[in-house]
Amino acid sequence: MQTAGPRTTTSYETAARKRRLLFVVSREQPQRYDSLAHAFGGEEDVKVIFDRRRGERRQRSQAPVVERRRRDRRSAIRAWAVGAVGWIRVAVAPF
């Protein structure tokens, strides 16, 4: 009968353990923020924040001379979810 040796951790398990959660809550939903902050208050890998966006920040009608952004970081589907549902959960890299 063979005994099992020490278990090795797979890269999938390591990646899953390092994943952090970010809850973005609409400013119109302070009760939802309080509820999520209370529910995950003891979790160091969970962060609850209010949505800080107020609208499109780019005000110029013409494109900048040099585009410094690689891509638009705002997701239309996420913006819709925060507005419609009141919050969204996002998996992110470590804080």
C-alpha cells in the first residue's frame, strides 16, 4: 500500500487563491454599499467601493495629438450593470 506524499499546489489553485474581488456600488445605493461592506468586512481579499465615475471625462471634440491610453478601461456592460443593478463584482489582481 502506497501512502500519498505531500500534495503539490497546481498553478490553477495558486491563481485562484490570489484572485481578489472588488465590488463597485452605485452612489445611489448607499444601503447596498453598507450591506456588502458589512458582509465582507473581515475578508482581506475583498474591497467594496462606490462608483466614482460621473460621466465621460474626455471633453475635447478632436483627438489628442498623441494617444497615451492603450484602450478604454470603461466597459459598457459593467457601466450598465452598476446603473441597472446597483453594483457589480469584478475579479482583479491583488490590491
